Amino acid sequence: MAKSITKDAIKVGVDIGRGIMVSAKGHPAQIVAVAAAAGVAVVATAVGYATVTGMQSLVRSIQQRK
């Protein structure tokens, strides 16, 4: 289950980053700034998605024990 959550989180993060990188046009400094923003977005999305998905799994397992 944890592998699936990690794979999903990485996929969502990469998709977000890819969407941001599409707008990287113009001056090299702008491209670097957009790349940095995409990197931050990838990490934040992956961590947030994994946290939410992990918490949902935890809640389900606790509910099943009752």
C-alpha cells in the first residue's frame, strides 16, 4: 500500500511540475525561476498528497478495528 501511495504522489507532483515547465519561456533568468517554482511545486504536491492519502489509510484501518 505504501508503494502505491508513493507512486501516486510522485506522479501527481511530476504532472504539476510538467504543467509549470510548459510556461518556461523567455529570458534564461525567467526559465530558471520557473524551474525553481516547478521544483517547489513538485515537492509540496508530493508531500501533501502522500500525507492526505496516508492519513486516509490510517483512518480506514482505525475504523476497521472498531
